[in-house]
Amino acid sequence: MTFAAPALPGLRPRPSGGVFRWLKRSSMLMLGLVVVLLGILIAPLPGPGGVPVIALGLILILRSSYRAKRYFIRAQHARPRWVYPFRRLLRRNPEFGPVFWQQALRAEKMVEKVVLRRRYRRLIRLRKKMRRMWRRAFG
């Protein structure tokens, strides 16, 4: 058996989320969107200026939007190596220096692979050309 408390005429129940909390979350979301757009505008300039700005905007969006967090988790399951740096930046005490250093090394490694593959393509073409010439001459 439960007893209901009598309703007092001047008191209303307080909303659980609160207007202040909603206002804070929506303002952080808007700020994150503005920062991402700013990063996109900065991206064509020389240097990596746009990438950290976009990352900062994405962090603001992820901290303030439940829907963005759900998409982030889906992306994390699909591409864990791509999402890992953002996960490190979302921690309570993020390590900005090591994360950006690791990403710089990863980017350098990717550039190396692309350059080496181009060199290997030239060598492969040369080898095939030499084979054709050898077969025509002696085959």
C-alpha cells in the first residue's frame, strides 16, 4: 500500500534535465559545429591548421550530442584505428601532444607507402617491358 503526498498549491516538481543543462548542451553543440566549419575553411591553407581545429570541433560535438555518440560508437566498431585518436582526446585528461605526434608519424608512414609504391610501379613496368623485349628477341 502506497501513500501519495498531498500536492501543495505553490510547488511544482522540478524537471529532471533542467533548462540550464539543455541550454549548455545545445550551445556546446553549436560551438562545435562552428569550430568544424572554421576548420574546413582553414584546411586549404598550407600546413595542418585545419585538422586540429576540426578534431576540436568534433570533440565538442561528441561531448554534447547523444546521437553523435551513437554514430561515433558505430564508427569505432567499423574502423577502430581511425577512431582511436578521438577516443584518447575525449578522456577526462586528454593527452594532446602524444596524440598529434602519433598521427603525424602515421601520416608520414602513409606518405612513405604511397611514394614507395609509385617507385615499385615503375620498376614493375620496367621489368615487364624488359620481359617483352627478351621474348621478342629470343622467344
